Amino acid sequence: MEEKILDSLDDPESLEELYRDNKASFRQAFQAVYPEIADHQVARAWHARLSYDHSGIQWGTSNELLFVIFAALLAGVIAKLPALLSLNEEFFYPRNIGFVAFPILTAYFVWKNNLQREKVLLLTGAMLTGLIFINVFPVADRSDTLTLSCIHLPLFLWAAWGFSFVGNTPRSSGKRIDFLRYNGDLAVLITLILIAGMILTGMTLGLFSLIGWEIGDFYIEWVVVFGLAASPVVATYVLQTNPQLVSKVSPVIAKIFSPLVLITLMAYLTAMLFSGKDPYNDREFLLTFNILLIGVMAIIVFSIAETTKNEENLAGNIILFALSMVTIIVNVIALSAILFRITEWGITPNRLAVLGGNLLILANLLVASYQLLEVLKGKSGMKAVERSVALFLPVYSLWTVVVTFIFPFIFRFQ
């Protein structure tokens, strides 16, 4: 997007088209390149336009609002299908929880980005394949591959959602990073919506109980479930029409949590040395260790996505580099524990899935750490770090395909 803006400075119609195609992405990209084009008359006009402080929240067009209302209701209906169709909840939710929101969010960006027909067909085919595959999966008393497929299918759907977000430029590293930023902003806004929803729920139940009406079960089973299912699409709509709402909150969260996570992780590794526990012989400890690794990796990726907005953030870059190096140590420990368990007790679907995921994370961390080191040396910019993160997103997506759809056949659905 940044390159397109620079190429279109002398073409006002093209700039307007870029803005209308994706207002949030255009706004972020323009603010990033504005310092180098501030002398250009058109750039100053756009800066004034984008910096204008709107007096209120924007609600988009009537068509957008109708789409979001319908999508929110549809998400609630999907979430309540077991109650509406008398389906087995223990069968439905583990297999289909990802289909509550991700297909609807994907459809929203397909519509917003006017995605090419062949890409729409590809996304539709991928999601239908996932839906059919997970629901015809042979039922067994215990199936590790079923558990892995249920865990990785939402990640596969998340990747499809990302594909619809980047639109007709899937190879653009900038668009991939925009998607990560959008995920961070979305998490912030959803959290705020849920907090407001909790307050409304408590107030509603309290008021009705005062007049002797106990509506708790009905309210939670229907109103709360519909609200939870609708919150991602509603938050997405608000962000797309008002990108300024949390655009300044997410970088602050990244700056605050990165050093806190670094301190916590170092304290945890130190405490582990004296705890008497290790991931080599304690399976539950290894599982917790890997969950920790994934969480820290997500924070690093989110922080990098936010830090690239500010090339001069030296302290933040140092913290990110230190956090990456400590996380590499955590990853190496986890990898050695997994390899130890494989050599001692053989290959299982779970061990192979965790091994592959950890290897990908390690490769991503090594590349990002090297690029961060180059930034600290003054030999490179944060855009190179951004590209190193964006490069691995399709690789993670491919791994989710392997675990979700291929592992069951390799291990005979066991």
C-alpha cells in the first residue's frame, strides 16, 4: 500500500480509489510514508483530510450496516445450531466452533475488497472442505488426530480470513502485517465490547430480579451467546469505519507488555531451574511450556507489527531483540524435550505436530532476531523485520493444512 501511495501522488483519482478500497489500510500506510512526502501539496491535503478529528463515530453506509446486522444474527444462529436442530453439543462445538465467526468475517472482506471470482471460489472450496472433513471424521473413543484437527482447523480458517483481508495482493508483506495489526486492534475492541456486555448483563439480570422475573438461564443461553458470536463481526465493522478508535491503543499495549513479558519470562526460566520440574519427563509441564512459547511468540509478532510504525524506537527494538533471544532459548528447550520423548517413546501425532510447529517458530524467531540485530547495528530498517514476519504467515498456514487434513490419513485417524 505504501508503494502504491508513493506512485500515485500525482494521480488524485488513483489515491482516492486506493482510499476507498481499504480506508484503514490506506490511513496506516499514508501516516507511515507522510514524513518523506510532507513537501508535496497533494500529500499535505491528504494529511489534513486523514487527520481531521471527526465529531462522532462513523457508521458507514446503509448497505454495510445491513450486512453487519445480518452477519451478526447469522453468527448467533450458527452458535445455537445444537439447540435449534437438537444436535449433540459435545460433537458440534469442538469440531465447528471456528465456523461461528471466521466464514462470516471472511465473507465481509471478500465483499469489502471486491475479491476476484477465482479467489472467492478458492476460499469457498477451502472452507467447505474443512466443514465436510471435520464433520465426517470417524468417531472414536480416543483419537489424537481428531483432537489435532479440531485445534488446527480454526487456525486454517483464520488463514483463509487473512487471505480475504489481503485482497487481490496476497503476496504483499505490508498487507499481511496490516492483517496482524488489525488482529491486535480487533482483540482490544472485542475485549472492550465484552466488558460492556458483562456490565449490561449484570444490570439486566439485577433489574429483572427486582420484579421477580428470573431470566438468567434464557438470557445467558440466547442473548449472551448471540452477543459473543456477533462481537467479532461487529468489532470488525466498527474498526473498518473508524480505524482511529484503537489505532493508538495497540502500540501502547505493545510497548507496555513487551518489557513485562521479557521480565516474566526470564524470572520463569530462573525459577524453573530451582523448581525440580522439567519438560523432559513431565508431559503436562511440556504442554504448558509450549503454550507459553506460542503466547510469547504471538506477543513478539504483534509487537513487531506495531513497532514498524516507528522506525526510531530504539528502546523498543532492544526489548524486542532481547525477548526474541530469550524465546529462542525457551524454544530450544521445548524442542530438545520433544526430541527426547520421541527417541524414548516413539512418534505420535501429538509429538510430530508439536515438533513441526516448534521448528517453524524457531525458524521464524531466528530470522526475525537476525533482522532486529541488523536494525540495532544501523544496517537495516524495521521494514526488513516486518517482511521476515510476513514471510512465515503462509508457512504457518500450510502447516495447519498438513496437521488438519493429512495427519489423520498418515496415522489412520488414530
